[in-house]
Amino acid sequence: MEKNEFEDYVKSGKVLQEVQKNAVKKAKVGVKLLELAETIEKEILDLEAGMAFPVNLSLNNIAAHYTPSFKDETLIEEKDVLKIDIGVEVEGFIADASVTMDFSGENGKLVEASEKALENVLSMVKVGTPLGKIGEEIEKTILSYGFKPVENLTGHGLMKYIAHSSPSIPNIAKNDSRAIEDGKAYAIEPFASNGEGRIKEGSQSEIFEFSKAIPLRNLDARKIQEKSIIEFNGLPFAERWLIKEFGETKTKIALRELIGKSSIRMHPILKEDSNVLISQAEHTIVCFEEKIHITTQPKAKD
Ligand code: MN
Ligand code: MN
């Protein structure tokens, strides 16, 4: 990893810290998720960074991949457990972090379970730590709170303009001897569930991503494919971003064609049964000159 690349990782991490701090202040009972998402995304752009993916605002049994639709009326309610998962990029170098908010005050232990799992990993992780050991620490910690880690969601590598690259970092004990490597970046993200700890894909999808370039006759489809490559740089994007420019009907028709022809792929919401609650904690670590830098967490001296 070049020094300037590391510096861009640090910058995206700083922007994320700032935006996350404000998001947590703004997220209150009665606030519309759509408004919260738009505020967060605008702030990222105002700080001269880009979105690495649409802000994920996943409630309760939804673990991930929920971003409000263009006409989303969902309000934050007293009973809610909200995961705010933000992705920021600077020159393609990504910061990915999340926090969970418990509005009723009754799910503090669930929130603490994923936070503590992350904290424990961050205090032990080094260049050379086997990925399986990270999963083991996460599982052990979350089980000690009486919850289950979500076993089919994982942390992941981060690369330039790639929000999810290999390797997957397990959230359960695994015999995975691959190790944390110098010169690489990773997101570590334990999820704690009071259900089974296994998510399924829902039918709804508001997040999309470029997959492959194909010839197209429909002008809007062609423009959207081009945007997904050039403007979004192959990173995930939200349908509502397109609707602002193309309108609802044209966007829906074009997206349907692009998905049908495998130019664009969907990221459906990931959830457990409706009575389940899930918490998530996530930080980005960048390994530079044999040291671990947690780019999305303020330094002790700051
Ligand atoms: Mn994330
Ligand atoms: Mn992530």
C-alpha cells in the first residue's frame, strides 16, 4: 500500500466519523428514515467525499441492505433497534462502519454484545491474526451475552472502489487459517441476534450494483449502465438516486431491463423472522507498515 493510499483511507475514515456522529444525533423517534438517509448522504458529499454505498438504515429483524426507497414513509419508533451503516470513499479508498441505536432502552445488552465482540477483536487483531480466530472471538463474546452471532453474515476485505472483496471474515469460529495481511484493509462487523442467527434474503431490493457492460437499445438503460460504471465507479447505488434524475417510471423500466440482462445486480435486504432483533457493530481497519489502524474510530489522543 502506498503512503497516499493509506492517507486516503485515513481521510475517508475521518469523514465517516464526523458523519456518523451527526447521524446518531439526528436519529430520534419520529424521524423519517428517508430524511435521515438523505441528510447523511448529503453530508458525505459536502465533506468532499463519496458514498461507498447507499446509507443502510436497517431496523429490528433486518440485519443489512435496507436503504429507504424514494417514497419511504417509515418513521423511527420507540420500539426500534436501528443499524446505521455508512460507507465513505476518498479516491476509491473506503471506510465502512456501523452503530446500532436502541430507542426503547430495553435492548442495551443486544447492542452491547456486538459492540463488545468488535472491541475484543480490535484489541487482539494484528498482522498475521488468522481469520478463524477473529470469528472465534466474536462468537464467544456474543454467546456470553446469551445471543447468537449471525453466522451467514461476515466482515470482508476492502479494495479501491470495491466495497466487499475477499476474504470474508467469519462471525463464528471457523477453521480459516488465512490471516490479516499488511497492506490491506478490512471491515470487521459482528452481528448479534436474539433469534436463530441466520439471515435470509427478503423480496425487497433498493440497492443495486454494476455487474457487466452489455449493449443496450433503451436510452435510459444505457445512461444508467454508464452511470453505474463511471459515476458510481462500480460501487453499490440506490434506486432513489436514479429516480431523482430519471423519474420513477423510466428508472423502474430501465432497471428491470438491466437486471434481466445481468448488467446490474440487486442487493436484497437481509433479515431474520419479524419477531427477531439484530444489532451490528463495525469498524474499518487498515494495515499499514505492519500496524493496525482503526480508521473509523477516533484515536485516544484526539
Ligand atoms: Mn457496513
Ligand atoms: Mn461492511
